[in-house]
Amino acid sequence: MEDLIAVIARSLVDEPGAVKVSRSDEENNVTIELTVAAEDLGKVIGKQGRTARALRSILAAAAAKEDKRSRLEIVE
């Protein structure tokens, strides 16, 4: 799941080297933390949060395959 988010995020930003993805697991929950450069934050969030919402939907579908719930946190 974290590889999927990393690939998508790297294709959206100007500084793909600054993209970092970490994962933490708790029982049935998976939290993915996405860190990007400050100037790329808007590109990952998108207009009115549409890109972030799409990333969360993709993550939810991937987590559902593992019978888990997902959460995406975008960090500056």
C-alpha cells in the first residue's frame, strides 16, 4: 500500500526525492503518513482536497483487500 501511495505522490510533485512514506499498523487499522516538500503540499492536496480524497479512496480499496481500514495523513 505504501508503495502505491509513493508512486502516485512522486508523479504529482516537483521534488520526487522529498517524498517519504511510512506505515504504522494497529490491529485492523493501517496509517500511512505521506511527507512531501512544503512547496509540493498543494499539489498533493489538490483543489478543494480532491487529489487527497482520491488518494484516500485508492488506499481504502487497497486496504480492503487485506480486510483492514486505512488512514492517510499528509505531512508538510
